[in-house]
Amino acid sequence: APEPEAAAAPDAQAAPPGDDIAAKKAARAARFGIPIIETGATKVAADKKKKQKRAERFGMPDPGVDDEKKKARIERFKDPAAAAEEAKRQARLERFKDPTVKANEEKLKARAERFAKP
């Protein structure tokens, strides 16, 4: 008869937690002398930390903070033809919309104005 400890060992190896996998990968990399390759979310998180440390070291603002600058840049350099095309598409949608839908839309707007939070 197998011992209870021996029977429990394969189950523990079948579904190891995430930290255990990382420890195993690090041990294997050290044993064979290969670099540890980071992929996916861990790599993105490491890159963000690296950029934050670099920004602090050089006294620069955090690169993730300048959302307003990014929005202004997108607005400044957006394609005018794409904006015109979107306006044309919206006008066509409005022009060919079913009249019952228009009436319902007006009712919904009036209701939204009535019950809007001040």
C-alpha cells in the first residue's frame, strides 16, 4: 500500500500556485544558466516600474500622468478626412432613421432632462 504522503505529492505538483511556478522557473534558470524571460503582464508591470524609476531619477514627471497632453496631441493631429467621413455617416444615419425611432428618441431626451441629476 502506498504511503499517504507519497499519494499527496503528485496532486501538489499537478496544480502548483503561481509563486511556486515562478520559484521553479528561477531555480531551473539558475541550474541551467539560462536567462529568465518575462512575458505578458509581468513584463508590462516591470516596464512601468522601470519607467517610473527612470522618471524619478531624472526629475521628470511620471510618463503615465500626461493624459491631457496626449488628448491634445490626438486632437491636433487627427485626420480631418476621418472626421468629415464620420459626420457624413452620422448625417446619413439621421436622414434615414425611422420616424417612430425619432419620436421615441425625443421622449427619451425629455425624460433624461427631467430626471437628470442637478
